[in-house]
Amino acid sequence: MKLYYDNNKLKIPQATCSCTHHQEINSDIYIGSGILKNLSSYISKRITGKKCLLITDNNLFTLYGKQILPLLSKKYDVKLAIPSISGHLQPNQYALGDILMELDSDCDFLIAFGSGTINDLTRYVAFNCNLPFVSVGTAPSMDGYLSVVAPMLKDDLKINKPAKYPEVCVFDIDIMRKAPDEMIFAGFGDVIGKYIAKADWILGSIINDERICPFCIDIIDEAISLCETNIIEIKNKTKKGVKSLLEALLLTGLAMLLNGDSRPAASNEHNMGHFIEMKKLIAKQPHPSHGEAVGVTTLYCLDLYHEFLNYDFTSFSISETITNQQSPLQREQAILKAYGPKIGPSIIKNNVDEPITLTEQERRISIFLKEYNTIKDKLLFLPTRNEVSKYYNELNGATTAKELSIDKALLKDALLYAKDYRSRYTVFKLVDELGILNKFVNHMVQYE
Ligand SMILES: [Zn+2]
Ligand SMILES: [Zn+2]
């Protein structure tokens, strides 16, 4: 799958599969070096109106305010919204409040100038105020530029709110190249996480007959390959490297849009990242960025996959597993303990289709045992932890939880309970339903 451009405007790849559920994607995406100067003309091709609210953060405004404001002011009435949060900006009710205080009723459109958090806040406001928005990306650090979901924080609970994708996206590679190394690693980690998303999706299609899209799988493969084959260019932040990483992130965003959900791009590695972030917020401790967390949790998910794929199931007993299964009450208590009193009740309330019945558990296990060899064959693409760690080493990224200040107890809880963050089917759920998750996790964390 090669990407094509027309004057820096990306030609959005058209699905070649026979799925009938795909959404049409209607966003003008511009990628190129030195293209920020065209911002106003890109906007005016798509959006009418004069009044805009430019949403950014203090740091980016100090760096680029003098550049971007004159560019826009020639054509537009620009008002600024810079959330005045002390410390690390979070997509929470306080930052949202700061933005809404600057939003006038006659505003015609919004501009997000930033990366993850700024875009999440803007897409949420744009959706709820029914305004078009423009995203000017500043770092290839996450795959959510085209997301229709805004992961927001309310009292430290991470909740996915409906949102919209930008009408216009402008990615100036010259700006993106200046993003700090940690943000480059974060973007890389977010893409590598797709190995797990893909594997879990395939597993779900086999065990639960989940709908799977071959075109989206191709997109994910292409995204991973763009990152892996350009690792040195990405490390050196060359134009080609940064563009490849950005393309990989946008491709996975397109797969999510096409599929209408995040199934192609997020599974338990994302659950673990969210779990760790929420627990760190509750403890009032700094947390790793989204992509860094996903990059590192992916390594542990790969470990679990390999434990699972190498396990000997020949004398496995379904009846014994069902008999030893914890009761719904025991399960609920364990989740409440792991997530804590602030978040735990919401996790239980938001996942109404869990726990599954014993009959359903038995059905899943039977299919698993029947399809075991097919599953092994279809998951041969999964790399080992060491193979992926080599890429992270090139980027000076973390390869252990400890390097991200995630201690053994938090890591263990994430491995055991992040699967309960949502009901999406994953290998962690399967291994738990097989009654061997504790055993695997204890083995995995013994040297942490
Ligand atoms: Zn992500
Ligand atoms: Zn499809």
C-alpha cells in the first residue's frame, strides 16, 4: 500500500475489501516540509467564516506563537485559548473550562495547535459545539489526530467521549522534526502496539466470530512496516523518518475511522496504558505519555502472548477450569480493589456485558481448544519482546516498566486487571477464562 499525494494533500486510500460497514472519510490532510505558511489557504478551501479560536498550550505558544498568529491574522479574526493549568496539561474538566471561557457564540471554527491533549480537548469542544475544526499537528506522538473519540479525564477516570475528526489537518514536517525525542518514541510505541491489537482482533474473530476487515489489517501491517523499515531515519528525525512515522500514525487513525471503532488499533496494551495513567493520577504522581506507556506495555503483552502460544494445552480440563472459576462477586471485589474506590465502580458499571456466564466461558474454551493450531498459525507474525526492544533501544526509549517508574505491584495489577477496563476481547481475557492468567503473570513479573 503506497500513499499518494497531490501538492502535499494526501490521497486517502480507498478500501479494497468487500465490507459494507465502512465509513467515508472526508478530511483534507496536508503533509510536507514548510507548509505551515499555506495554513490559511488550506483552511479557506474547506471552511467558511472569519472568526476562529486557536487552542494551544503555553509551551507551544512560546515556541510558535509569533509564527502562527501573523499567518492566520491576515485572513481571520483569531482569539486565543491557552488552558492556564499549572504543571502538565490534562484533557480534564479544568482545561475544558478554560477553553469554553474563551469561546464566543459567533466563533466559526476551532484550530488545535498541538499534539495529543490539545487535539483531544479541541475535538471534544468542536463536537459538542458543532463547530468545524482544523488540526495543526506539532508531534508524531500518537495516532489520534483523526480520532472520533476524545479520551478525557474526569476526576482521574479516563473516559472516552464522542468527538469528531478535523475537517483540515496540516502537518508541517519541519515543525514535527523539532518534537522532543520522547514524543518520537511515543509515536513509535503507539504504532508498535498495533501488533497486539491485530493479534487480539484475529483471536476475537476466531473465538467470538467478530467481524474483521482485511483492508484494515493491511493498513495496520503497512503502518508497522513504515516504522520498522525506517527506524534509523526516525531515530535521526530526518524528513523521511518523521514523515514515515506520521504516515504510520495517520494510517492507523484511518483504519479506526474506516472500521468505525478503535478495534484495529487498540487492545490490552492500551488498556494497560490507561490503567497505569489513572493509577498514577490518583497517586498524584507523574505518568508516562500515552505512546510511551503503550510502547512499553506492548512488550509485556508480547510476553504474555508467547507464554500462551508455548503453553501445553494437551491435558487441559474444561470442567476443572469452570469449577475453579471465581464467582462474579469475587471478581467484582478484585476489580474494585485494583482500580480503587474512585474508579472501580465506574469500570463495573460501564461494562454491563461482563462477567460472562459459565456457559459462554465453556463455549469460548471449547472453540479455543478446537482452533488451537489455527490460532498458533495465524499469530506467527508476533515478534518477540527482544526484537521489539531493539527498535526501542535505537530510539533511546524505555524497554521495562521500571524505566517508566512503574513498580512491580502496579505492573502486576495492570497485567491482571487492565483487561477489565472494557469488554473488548483480548488474549488476556482468554487466558483468564482458561484459568491460567495468575500463573502467567506471576511468571512474567518474577524478575521485575
Ligand atoms: Zn494510542
Ligand atoms: Zn473492510
